[in-house]
Amino acid sequence: MERTPNSANVFCSRVDGVYGAIERAHMSKVSIDALQPDRTALFLDVDGTLLDLAASPTAVVVPRGLVECIADIERALGGALALVSGRTLADLDRLFSPLRLRASGVHGAEIRYDPLTPVIVDAAAAALPARLWRSLNESLADFPGAFAENKRFSFAVHYRAAPNCGADLGEVLRQLVAAEAIPDVEIIDARLAFEIKGRGFDKGSAINRFLARSPFVGRIPIFVGDDGTDEAGFAAVVQRHGAAYSVGQVRPGVSAVFSKPSLVRDWLARSAAQMARP
């Protein structure tokens, strides 16, 4: 299906400028405001995409009606919807209770292919060592307002309360990881946060694993995310002739940009209503 003229303009702007020529070559076959029940596989990041960022991960608010909206879309897509998040799956289940979805957590380290099956840990994912966690927390003493979150397979360092320290904090983290000499560890620049994780897994590999299984197999993937941790996911769906959309700013590989999470939620609500029509 070709993109209809101005179909994205109500909710987001198309990518132009430096990425324009590249993105026009990868335009989605599925219109941004027209999810197709029998053809679409939908993948959604959570923080900064579905939910507005808050002072801490525990302070986010799930807006009224969002859980029901996602449930309606998941049902209309025959189950071909998955959350692809940096949060743990236990945390996602808590946030979206009583809904239990197909999902990937901790940037691809955890995955659940079916709501009724257990969580699987990716074979490439290894728990980060305790000594790195101790050193990390010692380093953060020099950055008031910054704090770390231990997700076993990744450490998230948040500095939302000290937004001007990002450059210095990032340099300290790079020096810390180098000093610990832990192989195959990377630092990804997120939104007012850094993710320290192993290199063997990411959101792109998680999306590809979903697309190899029912009910996702053979469908056109759409992924919506917001920061550097989502870029592997953007690349994965574009490679499969799907569509990637970012929130807040242009990211490599995206076709269009939602200015804020509330517009993603509006798009989902409208999509749910369209698919519910006879």
C-alpha cells in the first residue's frame, strides 16, 4: 500500500534535510495512520514513546484508556503486537496490568513470544558483573541528581534531574568501562540517560526473532521508538521494507517523527477505532 498524500501530517512530520533522500528510498508500504489487521506487525517502545518521561522510571504514568487501546489493537492484529523496551518484562507487566503482551525487555535480553509462555533470556545476554555496578555507583557520587538502575543485563544511568551533566557523565562512564576491562560492553546514549549493556543483543535482534514466528511472520513491521537504544530496531524494520517512526527528534532510518508521546497515543487510538469499524 502506498502512502496517501499528507497522511502523516496530522500526527507527525516527514523526515527531510540530511536524511531526506535516504528516507524517500525507504518509504513504508503501510500508511502511518492505517494499520492493516492482516498485514501489519506493530512494535512499540515504551518510555518516551508510549509514555511521557518522568523524573524516574517508577514515576511514569500510564494514561487512562491506553491499556484498553493497546489491547484492542493487539486483538485486531491477531496478536501481532509486541512491546520492545529497555524495561524488564516484569516491569512492563506491572505497568500494563492486567494486560500481558508479547514483549522484549532489557533491550532484547529478555523475550516472551506468547503471553502464556515464560520469559526467555537471549543466549547472548550475560549478567553484568557486580564489580562494575559497585564502581558505577561510586562514580555517581560526583554527579548529584544522577542515579543508576540495575536491570541485570544492563545498567541504566539516568540524569534527568541534572540534564547539564550529560557530556561529563558520559566521559566518566566510558573511562569506567574501559578501566574495568569487561569485554563486549557498550554504552548507548539514550534520552537523558546512558545504557551500559553487552553487545550481543539489541532491539533489532528481538524484532527479527518475533518476525520469524507466528503471528508476526510474513507481515510488514512498524516500529516506533524515541532514542539511541531504538536505532537497531529502526534498522531491522527498514531492512524488511517496513517503517520506522521516532518521537521527539529525527533518528537514522525513520520515515517520520512524532513530536511527543501523546501524539503516538492519539495515532494508536485512531487506529484502534478504524480497525473496529465493520
